[in-house]
Amino acid sequence: MKFVVVCLLSVLVATEGTSMFLRQRAAVRARAAGELLGENTAAGQFFKSFLEGLPKNATKAKQEAVIASLEAEVGKLSENVLKLKVIQKSEAKHQGASEQLKSSLKGKDKAMMENMDEWSQRMNEKAKVG
């Protein structure tokens, strides 16, 4: 009888550990995608407001300052795209382990992992497009 109780407790602890791992993994992925998406959205708003506020006749120095600022923003966006590519390569590399984990999960945990993967792919594409 004691053996059965110990086995049930160990299964319960293992299940709680898996759920906690999944929640932590989801939080990390969401934070990374959110940061990149937020930066891209902010850059788009910056470009729009910056370009609307420009005078029609700008001096040569002002034009060069605008170009330098825009090139810096494009550089940041390019870095974000490279970060996304690195994240996608990492996810592709760990796809086998992720699929193995999903196959061992049941019910709500498996559905949560699948939804998290779909959401991650959508956010990465949305961040690339801007």
C-alpha cells in the first residue's frame, strides 16, 4: 500500500515539474518575441512621426542628420531580423526534443505546447514583417 502511495506522489511531482517547465519556457519565448515585436512597432511609429514632421525644404545638414538617424534605425531592425533568424535556427535544432516532449504530454499540456509553438511562429513572422 505504501509503495502505491509513493508511486502516485512521484507521478504527481513529475507532472508538476513538467508543467512548471512548460510555463517557464513559454514565458521566455513570449518575452523574446515581445521585445523584438515591440522594437519593430516602435521603429515603425518613429519613422512615421519623424517623416511627417520634416519640412519640405531642409538644409543639407538637416538632410544628412535625417539620413544618419534613419540608417541607425534600419541597422537596429536588421539586428532584430538576425536575432530572429538565430532564434529560429535554435528552435529548428531543438525541434526533435520538442516533438519528443510533446509526444509524452497528454491533454492540456500538449495543447498548450502546440499553441505556444503556433504563437511563436506567428510572432516571429509578424516581427520580421514589422
